[in-house]
Amino acid sequence: MSMTIGVLKESADKRVAITPDNIKRSKLKDVSWWIESGAGNDAGFEDKHYAGLATIKDKGAILAGADILVTIFSPADEDLAGIKEGTLLISQFRSYQDPGIIEKLSKYPIRVISMDMIPRTTLAQSMDVLSSMASIAGYRAVLMAAQKLPRYFPMMITSAGSIRPAKALIIGAGVAGLQAIATARKLGAVVEAFDVRQAAKEEVQSLGAKFVEVPGAADDKGAGGYAVQQTEEFLTRQRAEVQARAAKSDVIICTAQVRGRKAPVLIEADTIPLMRHGSVIIDLAASTGGNCALTQNDKTIVISGITIIGNSSLETEMPEDASQMYGNNVLNLLNHIIKEGVLNLKLDDEIVKGSLIKT
Ligand code: NAD
């Protein structure tokens, strides 16, 4: 009998974990797809679009029958309890932020892969949901800022006068930050960016932005590409540099994060009144505390004429492509762990070892 892969409807997200196009392009042999009715509606994929590719079922049947379950975020507790014994659940649990999740999952007789724990290696690049979602968020952040800004992004020379280009400051030049730089540059802004990793300098410059270097950053090459915690002395110097540049910026996109820790506060409250009236801060680090001291997670506030948007899930604003990309990442993982129609979770495999948070 072929293996069944079930996809549930998300309770609080517009995305769906697997799209019709994902299934069409899937190279997996001998698997059947079960999709919960309505799962793709909010992302623009109706049940009819899955016709001929998957069977539409209700949630109870999928929980009780699927061999592998794929979601974007964890199913609710009562649904976890309904999952068939031995099923592999593939989702995102952010266990690096919430260690209690492992204990919670230990109550259920299932195996769990957390997509956000897949190592950031070259081999696993095609499965990296953190990168695909961060890239969308960086792009959307700039579009949102451009829309809120009461000024142009590009330089304009018109018969009604000349307009100078907007200045964008990008704090943190990882995946989201680099995409924000590229998007802001395409819209014509003059862009400066901060990061603490030396590797980021060349990437920032190659996108046509200025890299602002604060000497003395700890850059740990053993941290898997992630930044490490900086000393308070370094952060104080960095905040002063940020303040000087923020005062001249029209838009600031905050993306600086240190995995598993609170985000560094790099824009202090007293920087805000120094900024030009109407300027916009989009804080993508909001869910881990924010890079701006005044950020409120999932809220938009206006202080001293400056709009501060705290939003760490802008990828959900683009659910169609975000679903396609998430689904492709999952399929690349499935291709890695399913051989000849059989699930083969090798515990000594680097990708499995990193992401299988419950065996
Ligand atoms: P992230 O979301 O954890 O952090 C965002 C950025 O904030 C990082 O670039 C980080 O260096 C920066 N940052 C942290 N503290 C800062 C501070 N005080 N000031 C300024 N910047 C600060 O990171 P991410 O975007 O998920 O990825 C980070 C890096 O991981 C990538 O740029 C890359 O080097 C590596 N990576 C590798 C792969 C791969 O090889 N498959 C895939 C994705 C990412």
C-alpha cells in the first residue's frame, strides 16, 4: 500500500503547506496526497485545484490515517492527540526559542521534524524554510515602508521640481536584510546596512549598499552562519552609530537577530524624535523583542510622527508564493527521507539529526 501524506488547514495562517503545483512537480513515487478541505483557500488554492492530484478529506480522517502530516505551524493540542501512532509530523516548532515544546510533544506517540531546525548547510539549502520566508518578509517590509512613507523612494527630476532619493537603513544583513537591501535599491533608495558578521560586508556591497562597520564585533564562525551575542560595550557603540544614521534615514528595516536569544535593541527610544517626521521603521525582529526599543509586536504605533510597525510574519501577506516556497522546501526534505516509497529516517544523517526533534 502506498504511503499517504496529509496536509491540514492552518488555524491562524493564510498559507498552506503543500500547493497543487508542489504536488504536480513532486518526484515522489508511490505516495498519495490527502488535503483537508479548504486548506488552500486563503492562499488562492481551492479544493478544485487539487483535483486529480490529491484526495480532499476532512481533518479527522487525515489525522487518523496519514503516515506523514505536513503543516506550517503545530496543529492544536486536540489535533495532536488525534494523530495516528507512528506518524511523522513535519511542521515548525521554533524549539530554539521555546525548549518546553519538546516536553509537550513527548506526550504524543508521533515523530516530529521541525523545518526550522534543518541545518543551514549547502546540502540543506533547498529545504531552508527560514531563508525562503525571510526573503519574502524582507521584500514585503520595503514595499510596506514605501507605501507608508509620505515621500518618494527614487530620485525624481520633474518640471515640478527635484526630489531627493529616500535613505534606507537596514539593520541586520542576513537573508531578510539582504532582500530588503535589494528591493530598496530597485526602488531607487540610497541604502546603508549594519551587520556583525564579516561575511555580510561583501554581500551588502555587492547589492550596491554601503556597509557600516562597527569595529570589534564578535564573529563566531562556529555558530553555523548565525550571529553570536555581542558585548554590551560593543552594542553601546553600535547604538550610537545607528542613532547617527537613523536621524538621516527615511526608512529603517530591522532584521537583526541572535538565534535563541532576545533580539538586540539597536534603536533606543531617544533616537525616534531625531528622525524626520513621517519616517517609517519596520521591525521584523518584533517577535523576539524588536531592534527598536519602542516596537510593539504585531502592532503599528506612531510616535513623534514616526510609524513603527512590529511584524515578524510579513511572509503571510504573500500567501501564494510563500506556500509554493514552503511546499518546495518540504518536498526537497521528503525526497531526502523517502526512498522507493518508504520512509527512511537515518539518525546519523546531518539533516535528520538536526531537525528530528522527537523520535
Ligand atoms: P538571523 O535571522 O538569525 O539574523 C539576521 C541578521 O542579523 C544576521 O545576518 C545577523 O548577523 C544579524 N545581526 C545579529 N546581531 C546583530 C547586531 N547586533 N547588529 C547587526 N546585525 C546583527 O539570520 P539569517 O538571516 O537567518 O541567516 C544568517 C546567516 O546564516 C546568513 O546570512 C548566512 O550566512 C547563513 N545562512 C546559510 C545558509 C546556507 O548555507 N544554507 C542558509 C541561510 C543562511
